[in-house]
Amino acid sequence: MVVVAISGPHGVGKSTVAKSAARRFGLKYVSAGEIFRRLAEERGMDLQEFSKYVERHPGIDRRIDGYVKKMAGRGNVLVDGRLAGWMIKDADLKVMLVAPLEIRVERMVGREGRGYEEVMEETLARERSEKKRFKRLYGIDVDDCSVFDLVINTGRLSVEEEVTIIGKAIEMIRRRAGGGDR
């Protein structure tokens, strides 16, 4: 039973990498971002509006994070979320995905079919909102990577290469749990 937490800012490829790794290594996939997007849609808000709304309603973040922790507690799971590496304290593997802002915005433009400037402005606003919210709510500095076992720059590697690196770490963890190393 292994628990993997994958974190990173918007547009870094968390969901793509996490879904692929979960599938390849037989782990249940849980996404905090998908839950957040669904809640925004249910309220008829775009992500920037919903982020501002959640600033005033911190119970939403707490519910999402509580659900994610509960699912992680069941084991054999890969959790993808902005705060996964901090929230899943006893994860066997914590991975932070990073990429330059321009690359992240270009990816979101391609995925969403919106203009570059609009996506850039929305991304910066969302990330400012989250940084403030997460610091106030949990004392988490989203720029602090010290809790992570791996930091992978997705702007330099393919999804396949990223999943291979994560897979090697999962294999080592499984070997160790089976009585291998140490």
C-alpha cells in the first residue's frame, strides 16, 4: 500500500502526470482540483470568481482537504492537488511539479482555448488568492518545497519521462516496504 501526493501550481501538468502514474502503478486517483472545479461550476462561477468566494468561505477548502486526507488514509492512492504534499503528511512519496509561468500559461491557453493575456491575468490572480488563503488557513507557504521528496521541472521533460521518474521512486518505496533496502 503506497500513498503518493503530487502538488504544483496551475498548468504544470499535475492531472496529466498524476492520472498516468496512477493508471500505470495501479493506484486510485483522487484530484482536489477536479473537486474545486466542479464546485465552481455548480455555483456558476469561473475559477477566479470561485477563488475569491472561497477566500470568504474557508469551510470549502477545509471540506475538500478533509475529503482528500480521508481518501489518502485508505492507502494505495495517488492524490493530485495544489496542497497534497503538505496535507498528506504521511505520504510515502511527495512530488512537486514546477514549470516556468509562461509555459504553464501556454498550456492552459491550449487546453481552454482562451487568450494568453486573459489566462495569464487569471492565473496570477488565482495564485495570489491561493497563496494568501493557504497561508492564513493552514500556515502553508506554497513556495516552500522542503516537504517534497522530488521536484520535477515539467517544462524540461515529457509526461512519459516524468511518470518514469515517479515510477522509479514508487518501485523503491514498494521494495523497501517489502523488506528490501535498509
